[in-house]
Amino acid sequence: MSVTSTTSQNSLFDVIVIGSGIGGLVTATQLATKGAKVLVLESYIIPGGSAGYFERQGYRFDVGASMIFGLGNRGTTNLLTRALQAVNSSVDAIADPVQIHYHLPNNLNLKVDRVYDKFLQNLAAYFPHEKEGIRGFYDECWQVFKCLNRMELLSLEEPRYLLRSFLQHPLACLGLLKYLPQNAGDIARRYIKDPELLKFIDIECYCWSVVPAAMTPMINAGMVFSDRHYGGVNYPKGGVGQIAQKLVEGLEKAGGEIRYQAKVAKIITEKDCAVGVQLTNGEIYRGKRIVSNATRWDTFDKLLPVDQIPSNEKKWQQNYKKSPSFLSLHIGVKESVLPQGTECHHIILEDWQNMTQPEGTLFVSIPTLLDPELAPEGYHIIHAFTPNWMNDWHGLSVSDYEAKKEETAWRIIDRLEKIFPGLDAGLDYLEVGTPRTHRRFLGREDGTYGPIPRRKLRGLLSMPFNRTAIKGLYCVGDSTFPGQGLNAVAFSGFACAHRIAVDLGL
């Protein structure tokens, strides 16, 4: 492929990372600390992607979710803590005593306590006839977690690492192999018979995997359902955006670079090998290795010629589809709206039949309950979001678009009012984000949250690792193993950096 634009000075890098989401930043920082010359190219004005932030009228809003795993201080699965430590950094983590307060059909009003036995007691109080099955299922989730938590989590594409891990932790490795092809729903049904309790297991999975338990890999479920009681859910003081900011500071101290408003238009290939990138302004940067922190759809459908899509990527797209995006309400309210004892995170669902439907499940985060400094004194932030498809927002005029945003927002506020009476009267600030907003600012195809299985697959067996069929090109983030979530994409970043370091002989 011939390129006519000018190559930028000092533009040969060991590694170029497209995008500064957490997966991309972990990859970049890990490699920079090993001595690689690293460049991160970010299309927006700040780092973090969906782990970023924005400020309005004295409020600091998280772009995405505020329920953060991976900031614990023990074990090996606290990958955000480890990523920050690698660049001699840290964040002040505020422990959340309750992961989620569920508001579900048939008055299933349940708090997932940080203390494991207390959570089991709370759940068994609603389903006393399933007490043993409840413990059996969640205890098996712990078995998965204990396997993961015994070993350093690096690239499963590196044979020497696999051999070393097996020799050091043979039983843990065999345990993970056992669970790799399994889904949480199948295991839950071995222990549990009550249909409504199985629906609860579904929403336990859905609230982070965006699919029911039958389609949620058991390894991911074991990680989430156990780590919330082990490392716990923790909130970074100053907001979720602090994680990306600290990683960028560490990247630059280690000699790496990040450039903002640097939108990549194409990945340059020569002789079927990725050798660089070209920006929308025509600038070219060359690298020995190229890492895409974009989704696989954006990477292979937009940054590479259509005729160069590898056959295994076409197969991946046959196995996985884009999940819906979200409709987000960023709300500022008077503190009097929230009753004493309100928890930080809530899931609201009025009808089980609507769980996976657009605007069915409503996710709510109130991070100012943990860090009041994110809002003006006397006020709280409520971030409410619900799945929504891009197709519902196509073809609208400017006035129709604004009217639809307002109509949808008030529909959600009406639902919130049932949990938080007086919210409407106490409203101080409201900003609505649609799938179009997420596509524009996060650079994600259709504003998608990430990939979900098109049908029931065998656990994580179909989820690709970091290397691609194009030599020199790697993917990192939520469309690589092990999937969505900040701690999961951090895992992807550690694995990607490890594989590249071996490939470059670092």
C-alpha cells in the first residue's frame, strides 16, 4: 500500500497504541516500563474512553459505570491496582459496603453485601427452600476465582508462561481448563430449581455481561461474584477518570508519549504486515507493533481495507454481535432527594420479561455517596443508564432528536421517582446521552458496550486473544479475552503487553 502523506519526525516507535481506554493504557504503560518506545494516539481531548469523565456546573460525572473491580490490595486479580503500581502510582480507593441494591419484580428488594455470608443470608431469606443450592452455586464461583487468584495473569498466547503457570499451579490451571468452556447458567441449574431465583442469577450476570446467565462465561461470573466479596467494589477518589489520568502520568514518566485529538484514519500494512498508522490529518507514524484499543468492528471494518479482513475475524463476527448502547442520564440533585441509608449502586427492573429489552433494566450509580467532592455542597450525582439501540436514533431531525431525548429522559425519571420520591422537584442539572453520543465521543461502532454472543457459545473458547491474523497487529480491550469491564480489559492489557514484550525481545 502506497502512502503519499509526510511521515512525522521521530515517528518510528516500538509500539503504537490506537486509543487510550484502560486496556490500551495498561498495554502502553507495561511496555514503556520495559523500555519500549511507546506512542498512544487518542482521538478525544482526555484519556480513558468509557472510563473517562466530564465536568459541568461544579459536577464531575463519570462517563461510564462507577462500580469498579480491580482496585483491591491483595491477591493477583486486583489488576487496576497492579497496573498503577507498575508506574509507581495509585489512587485512593473508597470501599463500597454494598455492590448492588436490587429493586426487582415481586418485591425482591435485595442488597449484595460485601460480606459473603451476609449476602447469602439475604438471598436465602427470599428463597429459604433453595438455601443449599444458593451456597452451592456461589461456592463454585469461588472455586473459579481461587484458581485465577493463585497465578499471575498474563498472556495465554505465551507458551513459556503457560508452562511455568502449570508447573507452579497445576491444580489451578486444570480448574480453569475445566471451566473455560462452561457458562454460568448451566452450572446454576445444577444447584437451583426455583424459576425466579434463576431469573435473579440471570440479572446478576446481565448487569455486567449484558446477556443472561446461560450465555455468560463461568470464568467471568466466578471472577465477579467472588471478587466483590474479596477485593470488593471500590471507588477511586476524584472519580473513575483518575485511573486513566494516573496511568497517563506514569506512561509519560516512563518515557512514553500520548497525543490527543489524534484520530487514526487507517492502519498501514505492507506485505500483509501492520507497519504504522495514518491520522485523519495525513500524519503518519510507523511502529514495529500496532495495538488497536478500538472495537474489532472499528478495527477491521474501518481502519483496514474490507478486502483485508482475515477469515478468523469474519468467523468471530459470526459468533459475536454488538451489544446495545446505552441511554444515559447525568443528573445533579439536591441531597434531600436521597433517603438516609441509600446505597451507591442500584438495579431497577419492574418486569422479568423486559430484562434484556431496550429501557428494560435501569442501572443507577450515585458516586457522591462515596466521594461527596464530585458535586457542589448540598447536591448529589445520579447517573442512570439503560440499554438502547442506535437504530432508534437514526434519521431524526435536530428538533426531533432533542424531543426524543427529553421524552425518554422523563420516562426514566418517572421510574427513578418510585425509588427516590421528590427527584423531579430536586433536579438541579440534567444531561442526556444517547447511542449517538457514545459513538461520537467514545469512537465505538453504534456506541456499543461491547461484543455479546449471537447464540449460546462454549464459555470463553470463542473469545480471541490479542494477536491477530495480520502480522504486527494486536487487539486489546473488551472485544478480546476475557471481555467487558475495567478489570477485564486491564487483564487484556497485561496479556497484550506480555505477548508484545516477548515478540520484541524486551
